[in-house]
Amino acid sequence: MPSKAKTGKKLVIVESPAKSKTIAKYLGEGFIVEASIGHIRDLPQPSELPAELKKTSVGKFAVDIDHDFKPYYVVSPDKKKKVTELKAALKDADELYLATDGDREGEAIAWHLLEVLKPKVPVYRMTFGEITKEAIQRAMGNLRDVDQDLVDAQETRRILDRLYGYEISPVLWRKVARGLSAGRVQSVVTRMVVDRERERMAFKSASYWDLTGQFGADSGSFKAKLASVDGAKVASGRDFNDDGVLTSKNVAHLNEELAASLAAGLQDAPFTVRSVETKPYTRRPAAPFTTSTLQQEAGRKLRFSSKSTMQIAQRLYENGYITYMRTDSSALSDEALTAARRQASELYGPEYIPGSPRVYTNKAANAQEAHEAVRPAGDSFRTPAQVASQLRGDEFRLYELIWKRTVASQMADAKGSTATIRLGAVAVSGDAAGRDAEFSASGTVITFPGFLAAYEEGKDESRGDDDSDEARRLPNVAKGDTLKASDIVAVGHETSPPPRYTEASLTAELEKKGIGRPSTYASTISTIQDRGYVRKQGSALVPSWIAFSVIRLLEQHFSDYVDYEFTADMEGDLDKIANGQAAGTSWLRHFYFGEDSDPGLLSIVNNLGEIDAREINSIPITDQITLRVGKFGPYLESSAATVDPKTGEIVESPRANVPEDLAPDELTAAKAVELMETAAPEERVLGADPHTGHTVVAKNGRYGAYVTEVIPEMTEEQIAAQPVEYYKNGKPKPPKKPVKAKPRTGSLFKSMTVESVTLDEALQLMSLPRALGEDSEGNLITVQNGRFGPYLKKGTDSRSIGTEEEIFTITLEQALEIYSQPKQRGARAAVPPLAEFGPDPVSEKNIVVKEGRFGPYITDGITNITVPRATSLEELTREQAVELLAEKRAKGPVKRTATRKAPAKKKATAKK
């Protein structure tokens, strides 16, 4: 067979279209760049397996657990067309370059392409950390083969996640709620958020007092704080534990009475300076960004979510503005070091760069040094001013942050001095007379800003007192100088519970513990919010009550799999596989089947024993009130017998709904009692329908109050009395189980309550929709109540009416009059917006929140995005609104499948 003729074409495959466009500019003629658009194949759902495999060892996971955990891959349905296109392009190529990302996921994509395309031409693996001409040229000079160790590590992780999720999630479905999911990393991250909330719930506040005063000298005045009384340090927040107990010894714990008497006794006391101490101040710049620190700092400074940060960074990378954004390394290449130092010198002066380049090492657990830090792309950096015309909005803000951090990392230390003044006096009057009080004041003066001229790192919320030195200059005083005191006041404080995690602080803690990979933090944090385990309250992450149930079950029955150290060790094992130091199949066998005294996941699942679902879903709040996680959400239940004041009867197990926006640590014993006392009755019997005899009741439901009828079930005698049906052989069929009749229901009007609604009103509500009659064309017109208020309906044409009460009074003539008017498209736009957030930084149009058909949504008049279920309107901030609109824009318009009509068949022409 003759060999294929040379075409001179070279096919390069990358992951994304944006990346393909950028790289194509640098490769020149002869290169064809195509995008795989991510993975082309994956593990299918077990239900999608061929019938002959469903009953084999492959059937449970789409992984052959009896034969070295061999995965059964299929080309994704939405990628079949893409695979066909890539095969066609490969036919005309003499060489194939797999240029996917250089991490494990990118290596796996390259391997899958190799497996599916089966090229018969030379294949080269090409990787680069940035998309610039210089980087592409260097990559072409360092071609290699696909790294099977990296592929093995990615495949092991994929199979591990399938085993974990498919074995543990069904247990959650049976014992907590349908639709829940467990994940190797997501469950541990959820546990971290739950553990922090538990700490806050168990926290007991303690009070302590101190004094502040204003002190004047000839050279100026300054504010100072009480430091000690009679030589003993004054107690501060960090001297108490979370039970509110003072743990530090030899400290003076001031209460309000003592603090007030001491302040009064010092009003006229002569103060003198007891010591002045000056120390040199030096501060070093932070290291260049890793994936983790980029997410943290973008959260602090730009208010971006981790997910949004990574989406924006991905676009910047693919368009050649920054280096690869998934990295554990804070190292810079020689070219980047030179570029950063040169730019710092040009912009700030040669004195702003140290004598030699700064070298940073990563301190995080399980850090990989395979990549460079996230930095501006190129061997010379573009300043923010130079890219301002090409980047807008959030992309520009993130690029500027990365540029500042990178340049600052190679600048000189900030220099200055910190002065501490101690001054004191003896109280001269009152109950505190004779007691010695010493105050302290500190201030830092920056004499050389160094890297601070370019950038200063943000900070997360921390506990305890803020004793950081203020950037202030203290007056020039000397030991023994007399000071004039004024405004000496007693100040009370309460110890604070551990702060809730934000996305930034959670990311930092995950990296510190070595849990998961920084490249997956954004998707993990997003997942636990999408699953309903965690919601945002401002920027804080608050766990749901269902998360408490899930974590409790996992802690009791799968303790290792939500253990922080165990999970971090798994990441270490995957690193060993990636480095060729371990085999993935052996590791999976040990994880799933166990070994010696170490039970595997399969053994644990098969020997769970009885799990008390009620106990798992119950959390005691007081001795008599328990929170329960039910099918329709959390509620409180009391074990105390309650007497109905009207009938004198004992009502068992009274209940109360828990407001969705009430954080778990806010459900105190007092709050639980309040909710129980103010709870509306769950059900009130209104009477019997005179036409059916059915009992009519009013209820408080999860989505509001409503009325319904109680349809009694058929008795055994009624079932037996039904007509008998027979099989073809003449034998009688067993009685059919009666189909449960659907009761009539109706939501209460806004003016009604469960306590006030009458039987007549309930019967009216249950009769809706109300038929008014037909128009001249025979179309039936009805009136009914909906989510957005009362409305008329004629076929698919709906028209709003005024009030709910009009539902029962409007006539056919009035309805026909409404329909005779042109439909007011967008008439609801006249309703004031639910919230306004000012102009959008990208579109420059006003951002508002409106009520839509599917709930509240954010819009700037161009882009719309639904308000996430986990975010209440009260908690929604401008930053979140801007971020959500940016994410929606990044996804682009929704592609709608066009319906194509088949061409009309041509009539056959008769032959003559």
C-alpha cells in the first residue's frame, strides 16, 4: 500500500477555542490549531452502559473492580462531532502536537486524544506555562511524550471519586434525604464549615473592661490604652477560652465597676512617661501568586468568589495576558525575575529593588513545584496602563492585582521604626485610690516604603484584640516627662467566637491542611453551595442544617473519609503516583478492598449495621426542644406536653418552622423557645364541605399558608366491594390498590391567616380557578391566583388584575373589557426594583434586582442572572451582583438548538 503523501501540515490540539486562536498567531504557516473543548471522553453513568456489561464487575461504577479497576470510557455524546472533526483534520496532517495544559488534567486530555484518534503520524507532547511567542518557541524546542505517570494519577483520582461518591451517597439518600451527594473533598470541606459553626454554637462569651485616654505633651497628644494595673497585665480577649473562662494567670480582670472607679480616680492624677522604646521596623513583600493565594487575595481585595476568580484568570491566560493559573509554585523564571526587577526600577527607582533577586519557596502541605507562579505573561511585563484599552472590568482588575503582586515581590523591604511609650499614674480618689495604672501606646513610622509603593497584601478577619501598631507618628517625649490626661474612659468588651470562614480564609485553611488541590478549590466551594450544604451570608459561609445531618452520619459511620489528615494523606498518595513512586491500581485495590487490619471502603459499607435516621437528623437545642431535619426543611419539636387553651386538651409534640435565614449559631435556647411560643398552629380544622362531607383544614406549609380537604382512604370493606376483574383463564384478579384521590387545595390570600380563615372562604379558595364564561370565539376565560398575583387566563393569553379579592367579584364583561385592550408588554416593569446597586463596571448601566417569573433576578438591562437560592435579597451586595453578572457574561449567550424543517420533497416528473 503506497505511503501517504506529505502535506506539510501540522495539527496542534489544545483544550479551548480561545487558547487555539491565541496560539495560532505564534505558530505561523503550516500549523492547524484545533480545540478539543476539554475532555472528549469520560466514565459514563452505569445506567448508560451496554446491557451486556450491567451485570458484570463493570456495572456498578463503569469501572472493572475485579480486573485492576480498569475504567470503561466512552466518548461523550456532545463530543462525537468534535472527535469526527479532529479525525478529519488529522488525515491531512503529517505531525500531531498535543498542546493541552501541563497539569494532570491536561495530560489526561492529551492521552485520551491519543487513545481515540489513534494517529499514524509522529506525535509530540508540547507544554507551556504562558501563551507568548517566546514561550511557544521554547516549547517547540522541548517536546516530549505523554507522561503516563501524570495520566495514571488523574485516572486514579477520577476512579477514586467515583468509588467514594457511588458507595457513600446512597447511604445519605436512605438516611437523610434524596439527591444528596458525598465527595472525597467536598464532604471534608463541608465538615470544616460545620465544625466552625459548632465552635460558634458552643462558644460562651466573657466580658472584660479596660481604659483608654488622651494624653498631651508639648510636642503633641496621642491616645493610649490601659496595659497593667498594680503591675499585673490587664486581661484581653485572648486571655479567655471559648467557654468564657479566664485561662491566663497573673492578669487583672477588670469588671465594669472596677474599671469605672479606676477611670474616675485617674482623672486628676499626674501622668509621667515611664519608658520610651524604639525598634527598627522591617517588612518583606509577599510571594508571587499561587492558585490558592490568588483566590484568597481576589476574594479580599476584589470581592470575587473563588469560582469567578478562576474563570477570569482562565480567560486572561488563554488570551496571553498571564501565565498558567493552576499552580502550587511561587517561583519565578529567570526571565520573569529580570522583567519584574527591571519594571520596579523603571517605575519606582533603582533604590526600590534589592541587590539580588528574591527567591520564594512554597510552605503549603503537598506543594508541587512543577509550574511557575501566576504572573503577567511574557519576558517583559505589560503594565496595567498598557492593557487598559484591551481589558475591561473584572479582567483588568485581576490583571492589575497580579501585576502589582509580581512586581512588588521583587522590590525592597519596607523600612521604618516602631516606638512604644509607657506612661503611668496612681489613682488619687475614689475606691481605686492608691492603685497604679500603666498605659501603653505604639506607632509605626515608615521611612522607606519599598514594596508598599506598589502593593500591600490583604488580611482575613481574626479573633481577639487588634493590637497591631497603627501607622502613626507618636510625639517626641522622654522618660520622666509629665503628661496631661483627658478623656479617660472605661470601655467594655465581649470575647468573640471564631469567625466564620469566607471563601478566602477557607481556601487558606485547605491549603494549610493539604486537603485537595488548589486547582479544585474553586469548584469544590461552589459545589457545596450548589448542593445546599453551605450558603453565603454576606461573605461568610454558613452551613445548612442538612449539612449537620450529613456530616454527623459521615463522622459516625465513615470517620476516616471525613478526617482531615486522612484526606491530606490521600493527596500525598496521588502525588506519589504522579511522580512514578506508586501504582494507581494497587492503591485503589487497597482503598476499596482493604488489606490486613485496614478495612476498605467496600467492607465499611457492607457492615454499616443499623443507622438511626431520626437520631442522625436530630440536634438537641434545649432539654425539651429538638431541631429535626425533615423532608421539607428544618423544624423544632418540643417533648413538653402543651395544653390547648381553648379545649383544654393536651397537644403532643408541638412544632415550629425554623426561618431559612436563621444561622445555626443564632438558634439559641432562648430563640428556640421564642419560635415555639410564636409558632402558628400547623393545622386548624375549619369544618366539613357540605357537598362532599370531606373535612377542610387550614395549614402552614413550607411555601405559605393554604387550605385543603382531607380525603379519607377506602376501608378494606370498600376495597373488597369493588367489581372483580378476571384473568383470561377465568381466575379472579386480586383487588386493585385504589388510586389516591388528589385533594383540592388553595393558597390563602395575603389578608388571611390560618387562625382567621373561615370555612366559606376556604371552599371558595379550593374552587379556583373560577370560570367566567366564553368570549365570542368560544374561548374559555378563567380567573385564578398565581405566584405574582391574581390574573385572567384565556388559552395562553394571561392578564393581571388588581387585587386578590377581585377573583371572586370580577365579571365576564369586565374580563372581556380587559382583553379588548392591547396587552401591556412589560407592564410589570413599572413596579419598583427590589434593589439597586448603581452602574455596572463593564456595561456602565444601572444594576437592579427585579422579580421575575422564576424568582428574583439581577440585570443591567443587557445581561440577566437569577439570584442564587442560597443568597437572600437582604444579604445580596453590590460586589456579588457585579460578580454574578460577570460570570454570566463569561459563559456567553445560551445556545438554542434550531429546529430545521426537512426540505419539501420534489414531485417526480413523469417520463414521456
